Amino acid sequence: MGLFIAQLLTGLANAGALFMVASGLSLIFGVTRVVNFAHGSFYMLGAYVGYTLMQVLPGAVGFWGAILLAGLIVGLIGIIVEICVLRPVYSAPELFQLVATFGVILVIQDLTLMIWGPTDLLGPRAPGLKGVVRIMGEPVPQYDIALIVITPFVALALWYLIARTRVGTLVRAATQDREMVGALGVNQAWLFTGVFFLGCALAGLGGALQLPKGGADLLMDFSILASVFVVVVIGGMGSLPGAYLAAVIISVLNVFGVTYLPQSTLVLMFVVMVIVLMVRPFGLLGREEVAGEHGQVGEPERPIRPAGTGVRLLVAFLLALLASVPLLGSNFYNVLITDILIFCLFAASLHFLLGQGGLVSFGHAAFFGGGAYVAALLVTYAGTPMELALLLAPLGAGLAAIVIGWVCLRSTGVYFAMLTLAFGQLLWSLAFQWGDITGGDDGLVNIWPSDWASDNVVFFYLALVLCVGGILLLRHAAHAPFGYALRAARDSARQAEATGINTRHVQWVAFTFAGTMAGLAGGLFVFSKGSVFPNELEIARSFDALIVVFLGGVKTLSGGWVGGAFFESVKDVLTRFEYWRLALGLLIIFVVIVAPDGIVGSLRKLGERLGWLRGERELR
Amino acid sequence: MAAPSSPRKPRGPMMLELESVDSYYGKAQVLSDLSLTVGAGQVVALLGRNGAGKTTTLKSVMQLVRPRAGRVTFRGQDITRLPSYKVARMGLGYVPEERRIFTDLTVLENLEVGRQPARDGSVAWTQGMLFDLFPNLAERRHNRGKALSGGEQQMLTIARSLMGNPALILLDEPSEGIAPVIVEQMARIILQLKTEGLTVLLSEQNLHFAQAVADAVVIIEHGSAKFAGSLAELKAQPEIRDAYLSV
């Protein structure tokens, strides 16, 4: 009984930081409709800034002062980010904002590395709260008790601000209809900035508060991000009480999970989330998102059309060029181009889902990594030959996509994105924690192609045929009646339904198709590398694909593979520099703000302006 | 199509003036070369069929839709391309057709969102004054917006705009979708606002309602003004009514 209570208290204490970060994210989303991916980074900054301040400020006053100041400073950094990065993209489609905040993550990661260095920092302990309290014989750290007491006060203060003050009233009004709030004379720009400050300050506060428990390291941003998303989604986007409730549930669950089911701590969280969302698609205390509330933003989509002779010739030329790469006789290029081809297929499959289906998936790596693991497991445990494994990898990924798609497509928009992310994390944690089967962090190694394909050149041609074939198949699907139905569901689900299209069914098929293609890419990847590790299933891998699709141009037909080819080549060069994340992050932010059409879209516009391509108008 | 009669300037100082305004939704042009004027203290009804551009006209005044060409002047100041919140702070109240009250907020909180400091030369509204004008809302002050009836929501939208102490209030189809008895009440309220010194520009499909409240009428069709004049002038030219208003 004593142990039970002690664990309950630990869980409640852990809920503090989680609640603060989650409520900040929730507030920002409620008003600005931006899912701030960089929120984990502000949490990390809070820890680092708090650490530095604690070194300078003495005693208990200094300790608590440092925590408050850290919140304030991180809030101010948030203001800079809001004004420089988010203001220009508020009116852009959701995906642009996500990609922009992802750029912020990369920038903050490298800046933190520059300032504080790569070593993990051990958080100082709170002066006067260094001991333990014995509760029914079990030791509970005094600092945990302090956190349990502090958190409800922060929650209460936040509640008062939102429910009882004029600013809070404006925030709630803006959550519902920000344009109308503007038309009533409220300067939205400052309201948004204010909310962003508050949200980031809360994240910073959370980061600084957990210092005595966890210290500061460079992985904090991503490691809390997944839990925060889960909390916000379970609690309901934009609901503060929901965030508190969910933070407590998840933290307590984690503590008990560690004790009773140590293999499943990570999985548990996502299982709970999936169950909650299946019963309540908008979270425990969330409000239903009214369909079409925010409408289609950005330029309307252009109708796609089959490639003209010029484009076909260009593609044929490029393919011939690709096919002659082995003539260079360089192993390095053979392998590099193979990697690029595989990544292009992966990117093209997500691009199909996003561009044609309008389905923003944050967990597409689940199918890439999934396919890779299917192949690797088959080879390792069943001695399956490469040919069969390459067939079963996409099939396995496709089967996973059928199941995952069935659950995820029950919700739409942000919730859909979060669910896909959760499933991605679920598979990742399975691969990571189920060490007996998957090898855990050590991955699965020694998975090589069959003898006939073991030569780099032969495998290059194999990858070329399969990847180009897959990309052409995806492209073909876009031009098939199925593609038309999918775009109809994307542009107006209601009208598509009214013309007899089962939109959910069509999207489900598209989801499965995209998953299958990603699985094929994953299967090829394993045989190309000879090994697979859990990071092929990570959020970061899913984001790579999202960024690529975005860089290539969402509203184009070839954006996926063009972006993939560009990204992989640039990455090969960039990663040779020490601070490549900073450069990549700034590049991403730059593209979002300056060239939101992506590479293909921008080139197309340039071509039309120069008169090389026929514009849309002349085609009518 | 009858030749557009020359828009005649009403008497008194000008409150609002639109000059050759073009507005678009994406690539679709809704307003083309629209000009109209509203004199201080007048109630002007903007009449026209569905899709003629009435709502877009009001949104273009509020800068919720940005005109691509032309000029909007309010009390002599150019407000074209100002952010909406600045337009509102200059003394323009906007009551949208879909009402757009904040359904999760109480009646009192809805009023609070609309509150702006009083300006020189306009009525300084208080909650008490508004509850006198809209007694139904007084009873329901602690209810959430979503608990109100359609008529009550319409009253709340007007009350919310008045909290900003506007000199001119834009009413988009105030008589639409509410019970006939409330429509009468609405007409009385508009006339009362006029006696308080407010200028009103309202869009209407219902000619009878317009006749009950308006001093002057502007008829638009395909996004440009086809007639501007007093109610008496409109009555004297039944062919205009037949051409632009009859269904």
C-alpha cells in the first residue's frame, strides 16, 4: 500500500511539468490554430536557461527566482519566434505552419548545442528540499511534494486568467472566431503574440521546474513532444482542465508501468490515447471541431494534367542519366543514388497521401520502418530470401496501414495527424522496447541481398526499377478515376459524398496504398544498408518526409520525389558541417516564408512568367 | 437592363463613402466599380438579390475582404487596406449575417469582447443601457451564447457591436431567419438607434423591412450600384424595383 501511494505521488509530481508544457501547447493551438512542434524545444530551453541562472543566483530565493526568470526568458524568446516565423505564415495552410515550427526545432537544437555544449547537465537540487519524506514507510522526495503542491496553483492561476479576466475572455473568443474578434476592434496580432508568450513561458517554466528531477540534455525536446501531444489529444485540444487530467493520467500510468510492465511503458501511453480517441474522437474534455470551420486556405488547387511531350522527354532523359550512373564506376555514387532513390519513393508515397488525399500524416515512417522491419524480421527468423522479403515488406506495411488507417480516419485534421503520430510512436516503442525480438536499440543486422543482387551495381538497378516503378504507379493512380475521387474527397468531402463517393473508403484505400509503397521503400532500404534500427520508425523520420514533400511542393504532382532527391543530396553535403541543423532549419523557415510553393511550384511559376510553360488561364 | 440612375449624394456631412470599389473572392470578382455614400445620421438600406454582393460590400467596408481597387472613406479618412481592428476602433460596428456570436461565452462575456473606449461624438453605451434596449438579454446575461434563440442571438450581435460605441453600424440582413414578431422589434430598435444619432447601413432582401426603417436605398446588382435615392424616389420608379428586386 505504501509503495502504491508513493508511486501515485511520483506520478502526480511528474504530471507538473507535463501539464505546463501541454497547457501551453493547448493554449497556443486554441487561439492561433498552430500546432507548435517547437514546444518541446521551449521546454528544453527552459531547462538550460534555468540551469545557467541557478549557477548564478544563490540560495533558495535564487533557485525559485531562476525558475520564474527562465519561464520569462523563454516566453520572450517565444515572442521573437512568433513575430519572425509564425506571423508570416498564419494565413498559410496548416502544413506550412508545422514545417515552419519544425525548422525552429532544428535551429534551437543547434543554438543550444553551441551555447551549452553536448554534455548532459545535472540539475541542481532545490535548496531546503533535498531530503525525502517517509509516507507509510516509503521515501518520497520532498521536491516531489513541492511539485504536487505547486502544479495546482499554476493551473488555478491559469484558469483565473482565462476564465475571469478580459484578456482571457478575448482569448476564449478568439479560440472560436478570431476574425470576428478582430472586427470588434481587438488587435489580433498582439493577442496571438501574447498567447504565444504565455504558452512558451509555461513550457520554459516546466523545463526549469523539472531540473532537480531530470537535468537538461539535448534530447529533451523530442522526448517530451510525444507525451505532450498525447496529453493534449487525450485531454482535448484547447481544454486546460483536459490537459491537467490527461497529464495526471499519463504520468501516473507511466510510473505504474515502469513497475509492473517495464517492457511496455512507452507503448502504454499510446494505447491509452488510441482507446480514448476511439471512444471520444475529440479528447476527454475537447470540443468538436466543426467541419469546414476554418475553410480551405491558400491558393486553390490546380487541376492536374498528364505530362506533355516535353516533360516526358525530360523524364526519359533523366532516367537515362540515372541508368548510366554505374558507368562512372564509383561505388560511392552507386550507393548514394540508391539511397536517394529509396528516399524518393518514400517521399512520393507521403506526397500522394498529402497532395492528392489532403491527409496530413505525421507518422508515415511507421510504414517505411514497418516495411524495413518486416523484411529484416523475416530474414533473421525465417531465413526468407530477399525476393520474397521484398514482396512481403510492402504487404506487411500495407496490412499495418489498413489497421492504422481504419482507426486514424475516424478523425480528421489535427486529430488525424496526432493519431498517425501516435501510431508511428507506438511501432517505434515496440521496436525499441521489445528487445528480445527486434534487438531493441541494437537493431537487426546482417540482412543482405541475395547473391545475384549483392553487387552494388545490380542492387542499384533493382532499386531504380522498383522505385521509379513505384513512383510511376503513384502518379498513375493520381490520373486514374480513383485519383479523381480522392481529390474530390480532399476538396469537398460533403459534395463528394453527395455525388456517391464513399470518401472514407477512398481515403482508406489511399492510406493503405501510400503505406504499401512506403513499405516497399523500407524493404529496399534494409537490403541496401544490411541493417535496420528503431530510428527508421521515429518521429524525426516522418518529419523528414513531411519536409521533403513540402520543399518539393505539396500542390504539384512531382513535388514528392523532386523534394526527396533535393533533400537527400543537400543533406549529404550539409551533414558534413558541424551546425547543419541550424542551416537546414533556417533554410526551411526561409522556404516556408519566401517560396511556399516549393521547388516544383516555384519553378512552374517562374516558367509560366518567362513564357516557357503554358499558364492555367491559357489552358481553359 | 435599365440605365443606372446617377448616385445622388445625400444631404448633410458624409459618413461613409465607397468609390469604385472592386472586390474578389479568390479569382471571382464580386464587386465591380461599386460606389455609394451614406450620410451622417441616415439609415441606408442596401437592396439586391441573393448573390448581388450585399454581404461583400459590408465586408469590404470592414476590410474583412480587401478591395483590390477603389477607396473606402469613413468620416473623411481613407480606411482602405487598414486592418479590421483599426477600422472597428475608428467607430464602425459590424453585425454579420451569420451572427457569429461566441457560443461558448456568456452574454456578458460576449459584450465584454465588443467593449471599446468611448469616442468623441458617439454614444457611450453601457451594459445597463443595452439591457434596457434588449430586455431579453438582461434575463439571460449569464447564459452561454449557444443557449440563446435565433432572435436573441441577433440582438446579442447588435448589442456586442454597440459596446464598441460605433458611429456607424453595418447590419447584414438583420431580418433574416428570425420570427416575424422579432422582425418588428428589430425595426423598432433600428429606428431607436437612429434617434440616438447612429448612422446605419443595412443589407436587406426584404423590401418591406427596408421601407419600415430606411431613409435612403441603394440597389446593387452584379456588384455595382444600379440605383441610389430616397424611398419615395424608388416608389416613383416601379420599373427599377421590377428589374432588380422582384424574384
